[in-house]
Amino acid sequence: VALGIGAFATLCYCIAFMLAFYAGMKYKMKCKTKEKKQCCRDGLLIAAWVIFCLTSINNLIILILAFDEEARIYPEVALCAVIGSIAAWLFVFGWAEMTRRSG
């Protein structure tokens, strides 16, 4: 049960991240003004993608270890995956909102 829920949660996290990124890109394409001061917005996007990649790798390692009955998955690793998923989604959502408000 835990393996299935973990795999489903990882899938939902990836879909939510990609949909928020897609929404931000749609806002960016519709933007009529080209602002030069976008370092905070671009920084959020870079941070979101870096954390997304690291968290996705961490989630895959947890899911692979879940198939081995003798492997022990520490709670800190799972907690790190959850917090990383939330942080990456918040960063990409913040980027999408900043993009929407600037256009």
C-alpha cells in the first residue's frame, strides 16, 4: 500500500510541477512588455528546476529501495523528499504568479 501511494504521490507531484511550469510559460508568451529586471523571477525558476531534479532523483531512489525488503529507508530521507517536492512546487508556482502579474 505504501509503495503504491508513494508512486502515486510522486506522479502527482511531477504533474503539478509541469502544469505550473506550463502555466508560467503561457503567461510569459502572452506578456506584452519585456522587462529587463527579472533576476528574482528567473532565480525562482532556476531554483525550482534544480530542486525538482534533485527531489525527483531522491523519489526514484526511495521507490527503487522500496522493492528491496532488506533495505531500510530512513524517515529523514522521506521527509527530505516531501519538503523538496513542496519547495520546488512553491518556487515554480511563485515564478508563474510573478510572470502573470508582470504581463
